[in-house]
Amino acid sequence: MTVHEVFARAAAQWPDRPFMEVLPRTAAVYGIAAEEITYDDAMDEVDHWADRLSDAGYGAGMRIAMLLENRPVYFLILLAANRLGASVVPINPDLRAAELEYMFGHAEPALIITIPDRKTDLQAALSAAGVRAKAITIMDALPAPRRDAVTAHLRDDPAQREAAMLYTSGTTGQPKGCVLNNTYFTELGLNYVGMGGIAALRQEGERMITPLPLFHMNAMCFSFMGMLQVGGCLIVVDRFHPSTWWDDVRDARATCLHYLGVMPSILMGMPETPQDRAHDVRFGFGAGIDPKLHAAFEDRFGIPLCEGWAMTETGAGATISNQAHDRLVGHSSLGPVPDWLEVRLVDAQGNDVPHGDPGELLVRRKEGDPRKGFFTEYFKNEAATAEAWAEGWFHTGDVVRMGEGGNVFFVDRRKNVIRRSGENIAAVEVESVLMRHPDISAAGVAAVPDDIRGDEVFACLTVADPSQAKAEELAQWALTQMAYYKVPGYIAFVPALPLTATQKIQRRDLKQQAIALLDDPATVDLRSLKKRQA
């Protein structure tokens, strides 16, 4: 089935049920109505958008990029595009000039639909990328598609057609465009419904609240498709607001919620109140909670938290989760390997490691198509796709170990990725942007520990005139070029970077150097500058 067909089936079965709800606080942020939208009402809006797009000339194989934050219209346009065989490309609102120019030049969208405040800079990025498409708002008339607007691979089987392309942090260069087909979406919904245990979705009255962004697969695919499968209501808030989070949960009458690891840490730091358990939530599902806080969080708020593992590339093809009642709380357990998934743990040379030793996680489906539910490909990058699937296994880059009872325990990331507040940041991408500045002759970026955000971005830079003022100037410039969370939180000026004989950065030495420089008085702390821009 396609995404639209799953939605149409749910709308036919449960027309009067709530499909989505916009809470008052989210409505006030976005300047839209606070309302509950039924499946029947949503179907009317989806048909309206599909007719508008079709009448303007949009159809199969075209990509429609969207910067709509967490507004409900995002899902309506996604469904409308899917009905026509078109694909959507979500845009992270935090991206800035250099990132947008790359994305548009790579994806070659036929149209961009955005919020009014971003229309001008998105149009400028399109022009800089040489893409003759238009950036419009939802109130504007639809322009005709540009010439050569069909850029997605057309496939005869609707289930295999591209439904979306999401950009992930590249570890060796620019972000990669992950092509996700309809089966990717539908398998995620079926996977969620089939989990059972603590995270079992009910067939009636399920209400899920999530603050996670719609440009990530979790909220866009996992939460959304799970609710479609059971006729549930999805409540997407604009973002995570710690001081009003539990008020939103209560106002939403939420029965389940999604989280990232930074959220429980922040909530545990808030003052205790008699209302901590005044909610209807049966479970939370997410990833990355501090093991030391896991049991205490559940005891204080009365919610079991189910940790899970997946990647944009793996989708439902290789989800691991610990929703069983015996979840080994506080031990970084991702849960047991499901019986439909085949895994290997290998060392740096590709050899299987002894049971109990850490190794890189390799995954594939056991029966039938080993790639079912996974991403289709990295767009315009056959070599990277082949490398990811070397020898018939998907190489995750995550290091885990196998424990008692077949439980998987997360250890580390082999890839050169910085994990800050749930966002994956490629050190190479940050370095490439920094090197555009004329005053920087060398740049090396590494992760350093952060008590709240997990990791922080640390940059070792070589410049002619090092000073605190220069560090602040470089950080302010970087904020105009890339998303705020990628900008270095610390800058240390160094005479040279640790390099190999072939002039490549010695990543292990750089990371050790960054950690050592954290306590150096000359290191400039720039974390206060890293704020989400309006």
C-alpha cells in the first residue's frame, strides 16, 4: 500500500475520530487555529491539496520540498503529494545559506512550500543552486513546475515509489539524501502496531503527543504511520518546552509520548510538583536516556520509558526496542534482537567478534528481501549505497555488544558523528563550512561531553590572529552558514592539527586533544551564542 492508501483506509473506517489536534500553545506560536481535525475533515483537505497540485501540473516523480515546521498542514500536503505519486523533501528550519544551497542543488525540487518568513532566503538558495523552482507559501497560487521537474526514479509498483527523501548527516562529506519508498512508511506503522508489550498501541482512543521535528523519520514516519494503523490521534507540538510540557501532555489527553534522551534529563531537573503523575500516559518511547536517570524518571512520573534503536536508513527493516516488561532499566539496553532480524557484530577488519565483545552492528531482514523496510538508496550516490550494503549487510556504524538473553547494549559510534540533543552532526560537514572562512587555514571538529546535551561541538582552528574576539566573530559568521546546533560550542586556536602521513586528520588524537583543551583558559566557550533562530 501507499501512504495515502493507508490514510484513506483509516478515514473510511474511522471518519469521525480525531486525526490530529493542535494545542492552544502550539497554535499561538504558529498563529493558527487550536482545533481537533477529524479523519473525514483531513480527507477533504488532502483532496483539496491534491487537486490544486494536479491542476497546476505536479505529479509522479516530482519532489516538493517543505519548510513548514511542525504545522499540521505538513501532513496534509505529504498525503496529497503521495496520492499523486510525488515525493516530499522536509527542510530543517534551522538550516542556513550553505546548507540550503547544497540541499536544493542535490534534490532539485519542483516546488518549495514554506512559511512567509523564510520565503525570501529559500528563493535565494534556489537561485544560488541554479534550480529554477519557486518558493511559495500555502496562501500563494501554485506556479507551474519547472522544466525537467521529474527527478525521482519512477517505478511501476506504487509500494516501491519514492514517498520522501530525508537528509542525514554525512560522515565523509555532505549530507546524503535517503530515498524512502511507500513500503518504508507502511512497514514502520505495522512494526509499531506489532511491538506489543508496554508499547502496545490500542485500537481505540490512542492519542500520541510528540515534540520531535517532522523533518526526522521518527515523527514523520514512525509516529504518524502508527497512529494511522489504529485510527489514533497525533498531537505534534511546535517543540519541547520543559516548563509547559506536562501541561501540554494533560491538555492533549495523551496516552503515549515520544522523547529524545535530553528530555528526561531536563524534566528531572525541574522542581517536583504534585502534578508530576497527573496524566493519562501509559508509556513513552524514545532513545538516549541517561541510564542513571531511567529508574528515577519512571518512579517520579509514573511512565515506563521504552528505549529503541533505528536509523533513517534502517526504518522498520531493523528496529530494535525494549518494550518488554523486563527492560533492564538503567543498563543502556536496546532490547533483544527480534526474530525477523539477522545481526552480526564485527571488528574493524570485518571479522565476527566473540559473544559479549563490542563490535559494529550489521543488520538485514532474515527472510525474503533482506532490504525490506530499509531506505531505497542514497540519491545520486551509488558508491555510498553499495558501501553501506557491503557483502549484503547494512553497516550501521554503531558499536554494540550482545549480552545475556540476547539483549543488545549500545556502546559507541564508530562513525565520526557528534550527537547533540538528538541531532546527528557530521564533523566533516562542519569543518567544510568553517574552511570557507578566509581567516581559517585549518579546522578540526570533534565531540566533547556535555552534561545536558550528550555531546557538544568542539573546533580546533588555525588562524593568523587568535583571540576571544576572533572566536566570537567566527561563531557569529558560522551561525549564518549552518544550523545553530552545528556551530562550535567551543573554539580553541591551535598551531596545527594532528595529521596522518597523507595529511588527513587523526580523529582519535583530535578528540583527545579537544577533551584536554576543555579546561584550557584560552579555549573560548561559545555555547551561549547557540540559540534557535526565529
